[in-house]
Amino acid sequence: MTRIDAREAVPDALAGKRLDQAAAQLFPGHSRARLQGWIKDGSLLVDGARRRPRDPVRSGEVLQLGAEVEGDERWRPHAGDLDLVFEDADLLVIDKAPGVVVHPAAGHRDDTLVNALLHRFPELSELPRAGVVHRLDKDTSGLLVVARSLTAHTALVRSLQARDVRREYEALVHGTMTGGGVVDAPMGRHPVQRKKMAVVEGGKPAVTHYRLLERFADHTLVLCRLETGRTHQIRVHMAHIRHALVGDPVYGGRARLPAGADPELVELLRGFGRQALHARRLAFRHPASDELLEFESPRPADLARLVAALREHARQAAERS
């Protein structure tokens, strides 16, 4: 169990907001639901007095938080592989393999990244979400950062909210793109298929920058940089501009085969069983030293094989023409 003691003054920009909304902005390391509970039990006070979550706050008022954070007993330590790229007293950087679930859920109670983290670093049980400050989909590979202290967790979450964490992804998409660009399209739950995300009017702001890395006969390798971090953002945004990710079982549709593809390439495209998405680069300021940290992950073997096969097919097609 970890004791939290923190104070934050309400800035002009939050004046008039509900207390729980303002608290979520001022204490970003904790969920709004958890903050609402602390407001109700008196662990979070305004100028020393209890308020209701819906009460508005005024500029200059001081929110004082004094609470105990308990670990999630549903998340059990379990031995598992961890590819540690960086480790110090404040944080960890992990290179996640494709197919690994980040947080325990139905069907994955003991074989997740969090289970492995708790087995190797038991102190993470005291932190919100075991210190994981951003997540990757099960079938997305690459880099993510984990905080090892509450102070580091709060600082890293704030950096994410301030868009000071640079996250770049390689994505192999269907179709031959002609240039880079920006997808600025709000996202929310699909209006009918509630397990899917979609570009929807009135959704949360979502911005993805992309540029071309390599073009093939009927596919393109792009580098995507997230300005926001919505669930499935790159997958939804690329599908929205009609360049869905190869292998995406939710947003991608059937495999598309370039004309004249040899049997090996056909097998690789049809057998690529995950979205072709890799979190290649991660850069952020260290929460304690303020040093700029930059990490890069090599392309995983399955994606590297597919890219090499597409490159060879494009080369042969160019020679024939």
C-alpha cells in the first residue's frame, strides 16, 4: 500500500469545472472513478473542506489529496518473458512481442505483461495499473514505458496528456499511397458494433501524422506518429483513409494480393495473423532528471519477412516492366 500526499491549486483554465473533472486534470495518475471515491470519503479536500464530485471549483482553490493506494489483488504475479530495453529506479522500458496481452482480462489472467512485471518487480503492485502508463494492443509489437514509483507515474501520465511523449509506429497498409499527411478525425465507439472504435461526429479529438517509408506494388510502409492516444487510433485512422493495416482482423478486411505475387508472398500475406503495426520509437523526458530518453525497437521478424518479400516482388515487377 502506498500513501499519496499531494496539493494542487486550481488554475484559471479549470475554474467552473466539476470537482471530479478538475481533479482528473490535476492528478492525472489516477482514474476519475478512483478520484470520485476519494472525494466522497474525504480523502480529497478543497481548501480543507469536503465537497461533492459535482460541485464546481474556483480559480486558486487548493485540492489536497491524502489517500492510500492499494494494489489490484486480481492481478497475480506470474513468470513470463520480459524484454527490458531500459531500467532504473524510476522507470522501465519494455519491448513487447506481438501476441502478448498487456493487462489481465477474461481469457488472459496469468499470461500477460503485467503478470510478468509483478513477478519480477513486486513493488509495481502498489501503483495504479501496475505502473503501465500507456498500452499496446495484444497483436501490436514494440515499446512501452512502465513507471516504478508514484511520482514517476504521475509525471509520465502528465507528459502523455501534454503530448510531450513522442510515439512512432511502423504500419504496413493496403494500397499505394502517394504522400504523407495528417488524419484529424474524432473517434469514439462504433454506433452499432460496440466492441469496435470508429471515426464519429462528436467523438474525442484524435490526430495521427503519417509519412511514407517505402512503397511496394500494392502496399505501403508508413511511419505514424501519434499526437493523441485513442484506442485503436492508427488502425481506425488508416482504415478511414482507405489504407487499412495488413492483417487487421477488425478493420482490415481480406488480404489483398498484388498482381503476379509468387506463392511465398501469397502465403505471407494471407497468413499474416495480426495487424502489421510496430511501436518503433519512443522518446520522452525522464521524470526525475529531465534528461531526454530515446529508444528504438527493431522490426519484428514476421513483419521484416513480409516487408522483404514485398520489396523483392516490387523489384521484380519493375524489372519486367
